[in-house]
Amino acid sequence: MARFRVGIDVGGTFTDAVMINEQNGEIKSTKVLTTTEDQSQGVLAALKELRISPQDISLLVHGFTVGINAVLTRSGEKTGLLTTWGHRDLLDIQRNNRGFEPRGIYNPRFKRTHQERPLVERRYRRQIQERILYDGSERWAIDENQVRREIEFLKKEGIKSIAVCFINAYASQSHEQRVKDIIQQVFPTAYVSTSSINPVAKEYERTCTVVLDAYIGRQVNAYLDNLDALLKKAGYEGEILIMQLSGGARTLEKSKQNPINTINSGPVGGTLGTQTYSRWTNSPNLLMMDTGGTTTDFSIVRGHDLMLTNIKEVELRVPLMLPMIDITSIGAGGGSLIYRDTAGVLRVGPQSAGARPGPACYNLGGTEPTLSDAYVIMGLLQPDYFLGGRMRLYPELAEKTLAPIATSMGLALQEAAQTAFELYTVHTSEVIRRITAYKGIDTRDFALMAFGSAGPMHACYTIRDLAMQEAIIPLHPGGFSAFGMISTDMRADNSEGLMRRLDTFTPEEFDDHFKALEAISGEDLKKQGFDPEEVTLERVYYGMYLGQTWEVLTRIPLGPYDAKTMKEINSNFHKQHKQKYGYEAPEIPIMVASIQSTAIGKIHMPDISQIKEGDTQPPPDALLTKRDVFLDRRVNNDVPFYSRAKLLANNKIKGPAVVVEDLATTVVGNGFTLLVDDMGSLRIKY
């Protein structure tokens, strides 16, 4: 009997599911509208669309948006914060920067994010008499009577979750742990979060991370419990693995210990799939562009390795500090609204129509034009091929919503649609320029990995703008993040804040710090079913020159260390710093801000079946139709539309052309050529 691996990714507009047959490597994908009120219902609907029995699933990997939605809509639990005396207003003070966005430095009415939309109301930020010093020693003991009074106050006020974050807790967690014990005695039903999530320096970022975990923790755990119950009721008896920000998966029960690690786990699947394809296609340098209905996510694979970070903003000036894959997101996708701002300038996003009411062409109640409506008007999305014919599109509704904007700008309807199309392409190209320049990367050395339902629409124009080598459209691009989840491994990350000069460590002492973390990580994976012999380890540290503020990630070998190894570790930091910032300063001592140990339990990826070979000419039955398409500011007559499922390896297609599949559409522009490789990937060059 066939067994299947399934990945399910919940997005803002659609829920995507991909399955791999473990016997023959066949891949199947589907897409259903996201059920925002209860995402687990969308998961069950996606499984039903795959038409497999839950009993036949050997492994299910899942990413979802319950946590990030709670933060962005401020619908999380009523949360309190216990903090060191004198640090009550840290969340409001934030960092001393305002940014150059319209609401930032030039806005006389500027308010910081937490002042406008607090995660924790000031009334519920309570100060505790205690103090741990920078070296972990105790300056003032905890006033336990005061702690109990403050907990009783929060309990009486209807608080459901409590964040505990004290200054210098990265050096010693004894005070936080004692307060947590008291909370569990006085208020046992409260969800409690402490710095143990990631005990590293930077008080503001650490406090935000602990608060975010407390804010979303109960909702995420309730969702996971409900999903577990529904899947068991449906007949699934296997393990549910949950995607983590760090790029690995953990069991559902382990994920409930630190829900913050799942806060935006969907895009992580896309980066893992991109890394897998970098090996399959022998393309060591890939830049990911994942365009869904609500957002576009960018990430980088360099030398087949993922680029990592330990900090990112969940929203403006609300940082999250955890080991994670470096992903940049913008509010632009197929469901992004097209509108004119108060100055009359045409804009695309960041507002989105979401799953409901969705684009006007869906006929689900949407009354404002979106990028998807522009695709329909340009002729790129054909109603009879959308979602394999399972969902009807209404071109007349798309035209009706965009017509007022076109008229107000003095443009024909199709010209207005292409203007919106081009605006999105320009916006994404500028984002890619910014993130690559900041990392010292030349886009000419990279290929673009474009997926998501809308990513392949813009891929060829993006590589032309950025002079990239080629665009690669993977198999099942509309559900590729779900595919990437299937290629994940189990992973356990642990960090320690040190804030100490590298040259003050002996080789043995530096190695011992990592060994202590590796023992924790290894035990974590052992509890999730991995034999210690099956676990591989990785080490990194975040360092900076003495006097700097922001760290540089440096990968280092496993121990044991000697004087020669320490010299190499020192030298590698200078190289990483020069690559990122353009200079090195070996005369300045290196500060080790934190170290990180990663334990990886390998999950074998089934072999994927290759497609049949053909010659350069696509087979006749691959041609679906010829239609007029508006591209490059003109009508292109009789543009061929091909079925991707019928294309063979070695087929070549010259633009203009459109390649159609159930969950995505690939546009081949004028002057571009598409080649189908033996894995079935579409490779576009200019």
C-alpha cells in the first residue's frame, strides 16, 4: 500500500498542500481558500482535496499563521509583564531610531509602535524589586512578597499570560525561574514565558521576544491541540511536525513549549525547498522570491547554505530575537489592492483583499481591484484554466473595479493593469537590491527561484531588472512552501549569551561552552525519537568588534579547539565582517555576543521521479490554446498557452508564451526563452 508524506502551508489567502508518494516519488499538490476563523478546517479541506486517506500518511509537516495573525491584528491574549524595577517603559522607549518611512522621522505626530498598539498595556507592566548584574551575580534579591502581590493584581485584572523578563537575565536566569515558580503556585492557569526562550544580551529585543511568546502562546497551543484532535478523529495516527523559524521541524508537543518559534513558519518551507533545489539543479547561489496572495518573501541560499540571522522585526520596531532563517517580507502579492493614494500616485499593497472577500474576479464580495484582477485583464490568467477549472473567474468584475482608476489616470484598462503589474515588479526588484547590497551580494552571481502562485508571473522581468543569471520555476510552485516542509529535518537550537572578548577564552573553555549547549540540543532530539548517533551538530557564534552594537554570524567547526583553531576562528570573523560591511579591522578585539548550537536529526527525503525526455519542440498536446495577451505595453496576438503537465525535458519555448498549471501561471516575456530540465523545472533566460 502506498504511503505519503504531506506538507501543509497556511497562507493569508490560500492553504497549500503537497504530497509525495514514497514508493514512486510522484508529487501532487492542491490549494484551498484559507479558513481564517479556524485554520485547522482549511487543513482538513486541503487533505480532502488530495484524495488520500489520513491512515496512509506517514508524515505530516505543517506551517501556519495563527501566531503572526494574532500579533498583526492585536488579537492575542491579555498579557502582563513582570520586569526589573525602573524598566517598565522599555517597550515604549524601544531603540532610539524612527526610520525614514512616512510615519517615521519626518512625522511630527510620530508615536512608537508599542505606544500606538501595545502588546502589553502600561497598567499591566509591573516592576519587581530585584537585580542581577552583568556577570550573573546578585545585587538585590527578589522581593517575593511583592511578586505575589503583583501576580494577584494581574490575576484580578483578567490577565491570561505573563511574560517575565529581567535585566541581565541572560547571565543568570535564577530570578526569572523563581518568579515563574511563584506564578505557577499563585496563578497555575496562566501561560508563563521567560528569557529561557533565548537567553542572550540586548534587553529590549529579548523583552519583546518574551512578550510576543506570552501574547501568542495560549492561542497557538490551543490551535495545535485542536488540530491534533481533528486529525486523530479523521484517522491520522502519525506524528505532526511543526515548522520552526530556524529551518527545522519539531514535534507538536515540543512546539507547544516555545510557540514563538512557529510565529511565521510558512515562508521557512520555501527556503528549505530552495536549498533542496540548489543541490538538485547544481545552482549553489539562489535568491528566493515567494509571491503569495498577501505577501512576498525573500531569502538567500549561498553556496548551498541558508543565510541565518538572530533578529528580525515582526512589524515596525517590534523585534524578534531567535535563531532563524533570514527572510525579508513585504506586503505585496496577488491579493494586494491597487489604488491611488492621497497624492494621486498609483500604489499596489500593502493592503490585501485576503481570502475573504478576495480579488473582485473571485466573485466572493471583493469590490476593490487587486493584482490578480490585473492579471485577468491582461489575459495572463484565463478563467477556464484557473485552479484547474475548479474555481471560476469573472473578468467583468475585475474590469469593473479597475475601470475608475484607469479613467482617472487617462489610461486604457489594459494599460492601467500593466502599470500595476510593473509597479509590483519594480518594488520587488528594489527590495532585492536592498537586501543583497546590505549582505555584500552581487545579484549577477545568482539565479532567481520564483514560486508562489504569483511569483512565476513576474520572474522573467525581475531577472532582467537585476541582471540575474536565470529564473528557476520549481515543480508545483503554487504550493512550493508546503513542498519545502516535506524536505525539512528535525532541528534543536540553543543559545547562550556571553558578551566577552574572544581572546579571553582558552580553547578548552570556548569548546566547553558549546558542549554544554550540545548536550541540551542532543537530549532534545533524543526525546523526539533520534538516536544520538543519527544527530549531526553545527556551531555558530555572533561576534562584533569591541564598541560595535550589531553582530556578525560566523560558522565555526566542531571541537575540540587548540590555539591554531582559535586563530582560524578569529580570522574567519574578519572575513565575514569584510564580506558584509566592506572592511575588516583585525587590530580591534572581537566580542562574542552569543553562541549557538544546533542539533539536526536527518529525515530522509524520498527520491523524486524525473519527467520524460523530449526534444526542443513541445509535444502538440501541450498546447492548450492561443489567446491575445497584453504585455510590454501592447497587445500580443495568438500567444501560446502550454500545459506544464504535458511538457517534456529539453523542451524550449520562446516568449511571449504562458505556461499553465493548476496552482500557478508562468509568464515568458518577449525576448525570453524557457527550457524544461530533467527535474521538470522551468528555467528562463533573457
